[in-house]
Amino acid sequence: MQIITHNSKDELGQAAARQGAEAIKAAISARGHANIIVATGASQFEMLEHLVKADVDFSQVTAFHLDEYVGISTDHPASFRRYLRERFAEKLPNLGEIIYVAGDAADLTAEIDRVSQRIAQVDIDVCFAGIGENGHLAFNDPPADFVTSAPYLVVDLDEACRRQQMGEGWFATIDDVPLRAVSMSVQQILKSATIILSVPDARKAEAVRAACEGEVTPNVPASILQQHHNTTLHLDKASAALLGRG
């Protein structure tokens, strides 16, 4: 895992977007198309702001949605489909395709089968993601499932994860935060050729330390990325503050 510390969140976002854009352009050059995974949440604000401005032929890009709450409609303020639509897809009118996860589908099993079948047909060139305050990767909260090979699965959200979502302002109270979500699996994420993590803010410092310097364990889901062949972790000074302190 390559770790890069930046002076600010905007500098972090610029660097992560630049790295991602170069990887996307390389995939398009090699195969004529690129497949990416796009994450959401406060950690991705700056990265996405710069990515959508990058000199990339997005008409040759298919984007896959990382995760979504179960039971949340697409117009809900906390909907990750809404987030991606407003911060990514609508800013790229020439985007080839974006494949959303409908967490409010009437037949959730069929919806998971649909998106799983789509992603199983391609190789992922770039996965943009973050690390949760509890060390989660996507919505794979601790103890995460490191074994399941299914591309998407329904997961239970632990209290720390739900409190993070409330703390970031997506929900008014903890009781408003859903108990379950559809998440891309850990094994599916690990299939990505390049993984680019954007992880700013002091509240993520302990999770960063555990993921980078602790043992690989389902109790710190992001620690599995120590075993990935091409992961870059972009930090700011606050999120990197505990590295090297044991």
C-alpha cells in the first residue's frame, strides 16, 4: 500500500483524481474502454470535484456504484444514487454508463443479481473508495466478510457506521439511519486493478493507523488492502497524524 500525505483536503482530492484519471486513460488507450467503481460520502467530495474536470473521454467509461442503503429512495437526501447523480453523472453528460444499486427495489434479491451479473462481466480498472471511522471498506463493517465471492451482498450496519452517517449530516438522528445496506463485497473490490483511497480528517486517523499498521483482520476491514497489489492511500495531515506511533 502506497501512502501519500497532502497538505489539505483539496490537494488530496486533486492528487487522487489525477491518479485515477491517468489510470482510466491508460485503460481506454489499451482496450478502448474503462470500468470504474465510484464511492460516495464526505471523503469523496474533493476527489469527485476534480475527477469530473479531468481530461478523460468519459464516453468510454462505465461506472459502478459501490453501495446504497436498503429502503432509501433515490430522492432521499442521503441516497448515494442521488449523491452520484448530482456530483458525478450530471456533471458528465457524455458518460458512457453508470450502473446504480437500487436499495429500495421491490425485489432486492433480483436487484443484487442484476448488478452482480453486470460487474461480473468486466474487469475493473479503477476503484475509488474511502475508509470509514470504524475501518469499514464500502459498507463492509467489522467483522467484515473476507470470503464471500458474490460481487454485491446485503450487510448489517453497525452503530459506529450509523453514527458516522449521522455525524456527517446525512441523517438528523441515529434512528433515521438504515440498519442495512447493499454493499460491494470485499473480494469484488480486491479484483480492481488499481484502488485509490481518499481519506481526509482527524476522525479517520485511528482507522487509518489500524488499516495500515495493524494486522490484517476482519475487525479492521480496510486492513485487507495491505494485501492488494496496487492500492494508494491519499491522506491529509490530520488523517495521517497517528501513523508511525505504534
